[in-house]
Amino acid sequence: MKTYVGIDLGEWLRITIISPTRGIIAHSKHELPGASDARSEKMMEVLTHALENLRARLPPCEGVGIAFSPPETEPRGIILPSNTIHPSLPYISGAPVLFSGPEVSALLPFFAPTPKRAWAIFGGRARIYYEEPESNATIRVIDEQNKTRFFAYKACPWIMEPIRVLLDRLGLFDSLSDVEQHAGIIEDSAGVIFAPQYSDNEYKGITISELKPGTRRPQIARAAMESVGAWIRYTVAEMAGEGTVTELYAAGSDSSSDFLMRVISDVTGFTLERAEVRNAVACGAALRAAKLNGESIAIPEAKRFVPKRSISWRDQIYARWISASKL
């Protein structure tokens, strides 16, 4: 049995192993030390330990795909000038690096770029990508047809902050699923807004506005999720122009929440699409490596979230959020 290894070097180290005959056969996730510096000795230690556990139970690796974030940081310590893997790494030692590129290029097997689509990686530090002409872009990638494409990129480390405030600072809820359960009880956030505050382009924090006597936890939970959606709409509009994007491809750890994806779709008006696979970036890197080696592997299905609320409703939510925010 042949295998291909996909490695996602982002805020976490994620590994996905696929086989042309059996599809996805293994996943793993490992905490990284601080920032994602692929050249650090600590990064190599974490990767070595993760791969050591795979060596004994899997057949030899045919090739490796590596995706990385931030997109400007290529993992040169892992990849040798000969375009093979560093010999100190178990299991994949000496295997050819068939694919290497920024994380957005690993998502192309799932959904090809269109002028109406943006990509969002939801997690501890969210990122949004949008295809642009070369003059406006910051990232260059090669797609599956060997065509050069250019993307604008924006780091959005605070975009999930409304939910983190509820979990980590106020302690009103135990987990994201707890927030979801309360938010799902009602359809109306009673005007509550989680508004980001910036000064001289520096993030200062979140204010919670329109809290009134009798405001309940479900309304606060829903307001936090709606505010995440409004923040995404604002960020995408900054990058692409208001009304340009109609579809958003979602990946990353927080995209696994169906309820959050539905709320974001309702507030933004975007149709959200998400591959039904864990570790989409690592999986995409493995798929691209396999394809470059002549293998044909079925692409995991996608789940779609279509906006259900009216245009007037979403525009009202967005207008209140803009009014309360200092951007």
C-alpha cells in the first residue's frame, strides 16, 4: 500500500496520511512551541516525535506535501536543497517533497478559486485569503493545473474574540459547544453587540453594548456569534470590496462547528463551504502530493451552509456592529 503524508505547519502541527486505495488512514495534531517557525529546533523535535509514532505501523511513504502559515515562512529546515525531507525525521526521511506551498494552495483540491470566493482559516489566529491581480497580492501559489495564482492575505487574530471573551474572560460558558447550545435556543440577540475597539490600528479589546436588565445568556451567546460574522463581513469587504464575495471556503479547527458556520452564513450572506474532513490543510497537502505523483484519490465531500435570514436582517445586524465598533 502506498501512502502520502500531508503536513500542516500552522498554529498547530497537523499530519494527515492518505492512500490511493484506502483514502485517509491517519490523522494527528500536535502543539507547537510559540510561533510557527518551521526552522526552529523545537519544531523539528515536535515533528520527529509525531512521526516516530507512525513509522512502526505504516508502509513506506511515497511522497510528502507541506503547507505552511504564515504564508511568507517556508520550512527550509525540513526540506533539503535536493527537495527531499531532512534525514533526521523518521518515517518520511528521504522521501521526495512533491508539494510545498502556503496553506491556501493546499485548499485548492477542494475548491478552485473564483472571483466570488474567499478562504477563511478559523482558529486561534484566523486568516483570510482572496485571489487578486499580481499588483495587489502578497502570496504567489501554483494551482493544480500548474498555473500561477496570486492571493491577498490578512491575519485576523482577534476575529474569534467575541467567543473567547465569553469562554476565557467572563467564564459565562464552558466550551464552544456550550455557547452554541445557548445561542440555538433563540433567534434574536436582543440588540447586544460585541464590538472591537482599535486605536492607531492597534487592537484594544472588545466592548459589549446594548446589555439591558433581563438580557439572558442565550442572547449574549448568539450576539457573540453574530459579531464574529459581522467582523468577517467587514474584513472580506476591506480586502475585496463590499458585495464582491458571495462564497467562503472555511477550514481550521473552529470551522467544525456547524452552528457557528450557519450563523456566519446568515450574517455575511455568504454561502459557506467546508470539506468534511479533519485537518483540511494537511489533507489537501497530501492530495496535492499524490496528484503530482500521478495518483487519483477521491476528494472528500463538502458541506454547504446557505444563508437563511433576510437581507434586511443581516444588514441591520451589520449596521449596528459597525456603529458600535471603533475600527
